[in-house]
Amino acid sequence: MENNLLEIGQIVNTHGLRGDVKVMPWCDDPAIFHELAYVLIDGQEFEIEKSAIHKNMVLLKLEGINHINDAENYRNKVLFVPREELGELPEGTYYICDLIGCSVETDQGRFLGKICDIIKTGSNDVYVVEDDSKKQTLIPVIEECVKSVDVENKKVVISPLKGLID
């Protein structure tokens, strides 16, 4: 929660000759790009002049990038946006960067480790929890299992399903 900037995607290629860039979105809904006024690249602000979604990618026309040669300079660059530009999240949803590093314990108080990754499966997310010995446990993010998430205090409490942990 300490970082005000959130990563929302990465420029993976150019698109056309007029300097448009193709972005791999790192968000649940790529349509959010239509609502943004600007993005930050290497700390520099770029106004979004136009955005479109094409084949699960976002095509952006950024102010000041007017030729394919200019756009080439931004390949593989990460796009950031200030947290406040994205508005409030719906209840029960969290930014991945806020979940990484959260301690996970059972509702009986047993420490399982910290969230080191999140896998998107389509039906539900899965928390990858790693303990001090680097052993990983996969925790399905479903109502029956995840009982509380407190990103302020970096703590997640679960009620493990039968056979989930030793």
C-alpha cells in the first residue's frame, strides 16, 4: 500500500506507422485504459490521445509519440498510473501488489507463509504462499477458504479445505 504508482501494463510492440503502441494490459479489465487521461513511463507523463482494445491487447496513441521510430524507443517499457486515478475498488477486490507479502495464517493461528504470487485461473485466483523453507502452498481464493483479507496490516486468514495443507 505504500507505493502510490501501480503497474497497469507493458508496451510490447509498435502498431502502425504513426507511433501507436501495443500494450499488454496487467489489469482485470483492459477497458480501464479508455477512462485514463494519462500514463507514466519512466516517470514521464504521457497523455492518452486514443485507446482501443484489439485481440486482448490495448492500442494507445500517446501524446508526443508520432512516428514508429519514436514508438520503438518505448518497447518493453512498463506503464504506471497513480492509484487515485483508478478510483475505489469494489469490496472484496485488491491490487495484486497489495497482496504480495501478506502473511497467511489459518483461522486456528497457524502461520503458513507469505503470498509470493497470485495465479489467475479464470474461475478464481490462487494465492501462492511460501514459507521460510521456500515450500509453497496453493490457496484457492474462494469464500469457503479465504476468511479475511487485511491489506493494511498485511494479513490474510484462511480456513483450509480438507487436504489443502499437511
